[in-house]
Amino acid sequence: MSDYKLGLEYALQQDQNDELKAYRSQFHIPKDKQGNQWIYMTGNSLGLQPKQTKAYVNQELEDWANFGVEGHLEAKNPWLRYHEFLTESMAKLVGAKPIEVIVMNTLTANLHFMMVSFYKPTKTRYKILIESDAFPSDKYAVESQLRHHGFDDKEGLILWKPRKGEDLLNYEDLETILEEHCNEIALIMIGGVNYYTGQFLDLKRITELGHKHGCNVGFDCAHGAGNVALNLHDSGADFAVWCTYKYLNSGPGSLAGCFIHERHAHCKDLNRFTGWWSHNKQTRFNMRDAFDQLPGAEGWQLSNPPILSMAAIKASLDMFNEVGIDKLIVKSKKLTGYFEFLLKQLGEDSIKIITPINPNERGCQLSIQVKNADKTLHNKLTEIGIISDWREPDVIRCAPVPLYNSFEDVYYLVESLSLALSEGEGT
């Protein structure tokens, strides 16, 4: 869309014409002490609470109160198979088959469980390739896996870096790394959407490159799930992990998702950690039977699921299922494109957008490098109710989320940023 216009009237007209506008009212939008709604642009860190979440959680609290342990079978949504209520919607959202997806644990825990199965080092082929500016938890996790297997965590890590003077990763550089080190790399583990720059990487291209050189390939899709079309099955990746509290609006610290490609679904000799929830459902409660592994992603579960957290995820997924990721992406591209258009009016002397300009190479997040600024600028925005995210040394991350952000939000965000810059805040 290239016919964006300046002025508040244009933003209000776009909101009026937005077919998803009704969904904004289905979220709790925080307010300041005067009762004014925040302009909330940090769905990339923690999504807002859907208003229906309370009812979903209360249903399980009531069933717990009324049924006690019998709720496992007698609850309105029987707890024994509660995770199954999430599978189809989550699979659709990330472009996978139901057999490939499970909601369990938390993000970094799932990453470790996946590396138990897909990081299979030998004495000569043991290195792990990640992006140089990976999310810290990912980097810490892969370093600890190297140490766990007896390798040096610095020497065993290969970093895919942007070129000098650039912010984004280049696929030709990845090809060069793999050609030079293909016999040393056991695993490629990349953030599908980089948390800092917002670059949405080509998962299929990376996977094909990795598999061509004999590497297993996995992705951290924390900033991708609910934000972009991941198409995990078609990517061919061996595994992927993601959290649900960002774009999936499931609440702070909520459970995470996990994808294991269906070609591994019936591979019982693949190394993994196991627990009773990965055991055959028909004989699980016989207790004394030998372990009988479930096929598919369910076979990576360990423990019975935390129902209250899953209820919050179900509340959000039901909304996503109603809207559909395709409609969300259409609005997201329009909204973020408008954001980009307004930011460019501020001039290159003030800001630089380090997120890809190509809408197909990003989600809704734009990372704005503010020249000669420090966190004082971000603090000023926060004080007036613009909730964004600061990353050192000079980047503000903003994510206009299509489910609850509006064109009017974006208009006032850029107006406020422009005013703060003109006043010399943070310089």
C-alpha cells in the first residue's frame, strides 16, 4: 500500500474502514491515572489481555471447586486432555499439522528438550550455528548444551553476523559459513524473527541450506508466532519453539509451543527426555507398564499440563481461530507500512529504521534507531503513555499489533516521538 496520507483524519478513516476494528474492544487496554488509554506498542514483549480470558480461567477454577480431582474427567473441558483443545488452532496458526504441535513447558525449557533430540554432536561435528545477536536466552541455552557435552562453549559456537556497517543478516554469508564449516556444524538454531531488528528470516531457505550440509535445523519463533506466516511444516525444519505471551496474548510467563516435523513423528529411537504424559494414553494410568511412547509432538511431553495457564492460551487461540492469521497479516502490513511512512517524515537525521523495508521480511515490529539519543527519550514517551520498548544502546522497538492497535495509535505515537525529538529529549 503506497497511498498513505498525513494527518489525523486519514488515520481515523483507516480505522473506520478496518474490518478487524471490533477486536480492539475485546482487549483490556491499560490506562493512566487520568483514565486515558495507553498507546500500547509492546505486544512483542507482552500481549494485552483478552477480556474473555477471565471467563476461561474462571471456568476451570469453578470446576476445580466443584469437582476436585474428578475435574480431570468431569470438568466442562476435561483436564485429562486439555492440551488437545489447543492443538488444532495452534497448528493452524504456525502452519503445521496437528501431529507436529504441542503446547508444553516454557520457551527455553522447550529449546533444551529439542536439543536433547536434535543436537547430536560427535568428536568432529559438534558446533552450533546461531545468529550473532540471538536473543540472550537462546545463546545461553546453546552454550550450556555445548558445555554439557564436554565442548568449549566459545570455540563450539559459530556466529552468523551482519556485514560491517549493516544491521541485517545476509544469506550469502550463511552459505559461505556452511561451505567452510559444514563438517563441523551439528545444529543450526536461529531466531525466526530477530528480536532486535525484527528481520523475518526465510525459514525454508535456511532449512534447505542446513540439510544440504547435513545439519539439523531448528528455530526460535517467539517473535513470529501470531505475527507472521511461519509455515513450519513447509519449511521442513526439524523443530521450532515459541512462547505464547507476546503476540499470542496468553499472559506473563505462560506456556510455550513446540513443533517437531512429522518425519520424526514415529521415530522411537530418537533420543529424548520422557515422562508419563509422553506415554500411551490408553495405558498411562496402569502405572507399572513399560514406557510406550506416543507418536508425534505429544511424545515430547513430560508432565500433566497446567490447566489455568492453558485456559488463558485457549481464550486467545479461540480469537485467532475466529480471525485467521491471513487477515491479521493483511492488516499488519497496512498498519506497519503506515507506521514506516510516518517515521520517514521525521527525516534520516533523526531516526533510522533498522527493520527490513520489504514487508515480507518483517512482521509488525519496527526497530527505530534514534540518533544521538539515550533512554531519556524512551522514558519521556513512557511518561506520556506511549508504551514502547528500549534496547541498548539506541533502539526503540514498537509493534503495532493488528488485533488491538489502531492507525490512530500509530499517528499519536509518531506525533509524540516527533515532539520529543524537537524538544531535544534524550540528546
